[in-house]
Amino acid sequence: MLNQPNDIHQNPTQADLGLPLQNMRDRCNQLIERAHNALSREKIYGVLHGIMLGDALGLPVETYSSKEIAERFGRVTNFLDPNLNVFMRELDAPQVASTSDDLQLTLAGLKATFEFPEDGSRFDMDPVVQTFLEAFEQTDLGWGKSTRNAAKALKAGVPWQELSQLRDWNGKTGNGIPMKIAGFALHAAATQMDADVLIKGIEEVALLSHRSSDGISSGLTHTFALLYFLGSTPESFSKEAFLQLAIDISTLAERFLPESKGEYTLATRLRMLEESKNWEPPEAEKLFNGGNSEVRDSLPFTYAYVLKEPATYRTIENLVNAGGDTDSTAALAGGLIGALCGKEVFPQNLISQIPTQTEVNKFVEKFVLQHKIQS
């Protein structure tokens, strides 16, 4: 078990996560292989456009409850004034359909992969740290305290390998880690990266900003969720298989930093989702505290809505109107739906209004060119 800070980087994949269990390693590598075989330009656009659209649509009503949204706006189906979000008021006249740190850190992660070996042999943390700091220099608007403090420490010269040793678990883990990892999942699919390499890399990304079991668990769970959706079609997608995968990955990941586990972990919350067999919005709100910003609530909350309707843009709208951490939950769902269906699932009249669309499209085209993706 990982009990001492100095143990964190001593081959946790084999010693601590439990992947010597050959069937689990094989299962993860099969997910990566299926995602590799199904990867297309349309799906890559789908992941990034889905994250971008969910972020932009949900940003104005972040922290509002479903009741407040319904009373003030009816049903949100288009972009609202970003100044409705208290965090956006720090900007001078933010544009309608603005995006937040969710897309910003997603693109930072994707940018880092352009410096990774193209054969998938290594998950290189140096460009991850570099693009993370570049994003911090641009703006830290909306960043959580742990993520902001990590950037400050890195800027002050603390080696990334030592960051987790400087941090105590504070009892809460937000959505920052699953929101960072879409680019890494896409790279793993494009290069058919070995599961052990990918898991070690996601663990290290999580430890940059959060020293918690839920942090690592949420990063790994959502990475393999994206890979499952990339390797599936709307016709082949299995709700039961996906939920079982999420439970299994999050349960294995709890072996990281067990001293940071609370009574309710991400894995226990996902098992509650399985046991309820009820993925209707009122039940999800009740089970997961309205989709607040704690990842042990917001990720199962997101998955509940996706499980109900995994292949439609309407799921993004539903999450925005459900309240809570709306930009993050809608963006997380958007990435999954886009991975499954491709970019055409999203209304192009909305996509075209988002100011960051041009930047996102450039990232996609560079990724497609680098990995010689034909379809």
C-alpha cells in the first residue's frame, strides 16, 4: 500500500494498484485497443467540441441549484450572460459563450501530448508541467485552490516529483483532475499506449495538484470512461458494462493513498448508482447532492445523466439545468457523448457561437496530422 510520501513514485502501477491481476491489465489494454481501432477525426472533434460546448453552456449558471435555474431562466437551451457567474465578473466584458478553466486545462493537457513519444512508449511529465504553467500564466480564473497552489509551487522551482509531499489531504477533491485528462486519453488511443504506462501517467498528473485517493481514482475512472466511449458506437454501447467498468477502475484506484479515503469514496458512490438502478434526474440529485463540485458527487451525477441518454446532445442541456457544478458536469458529459457519437451530435449553430472554437479546431487538426489519422 502507499502509506509514505516517498513511496508514491516507486512503481505504483504494479505494486499498489493491483494490475498484476492479469485479467484487469488485459481488460484495460483491450479498451485502449478498441479505442485505437475506432479513433477517427470525427470522434476527436466530438470529444473536444463536447467539452467546449458543455463548458460554455453551463458556465453562466455554475453553483445555481436546479430550482434557481428553473425559476430564473425556465429551461436553459442557449448561452446566457457569463456575468451571471460570479467568477466571470473579474473579467472586463466577458464574451457570450465564453469557456472556463475546464476547457483551458483540457487543451493544456492535449498540448503536452504533442511532445510525447509518438509510439506511446512514455508518458512524459515535463511537457505536462510546462503547459500547465503556461496556462497559469495566461489566467488562473476559476482554478481551485489546490490547482492554483500547485502552479505557484512549480513556478517557484519545486520539482513536480515533490509536490505531493508538500501537501496534506484536505478532505475534498474537486473536478480538476477528470477535466484535465481528455487529451491523455486521446493520445493513449492514438498510440495504443500500454495500460501500465497510462495509469502511471494519470496518477502523476493527479498528484500535481491533489494528494488524495479520490483524485487519482477520478482521473483513472474518467480516462477509461473516455476510452470505453471512444471504442463504442451508439449501437454497441452497454450501460451496464460501462458502469461496471467505472466501479472496477475506481475500486482498484482506491489502493492509492488509502489514508486519504473517507467513509464515502468515488467507488462507493458509483456503487450507489448501480444499486439504485434509477438514473432519473430527481434520484441523481438526491443521491449526489445536486452535482456539487466534489468529484465523489459530481462524477457519479454526470454518469447518471449520461447513462440515461448516452447518445444525445440533450444530456448536456439536462446537466446544465440540473444545477451544481454545471460547467464541469456538462463538459465531462460532452466529452463522453462526443467520443461515442462524433461531432455531428452537437448543434452546429451553438458550436459556431463559441469564441474558442477556432483554437480548439487547430488543436484537433494538429493532433490528427501528428498521428496520421485518416478517417
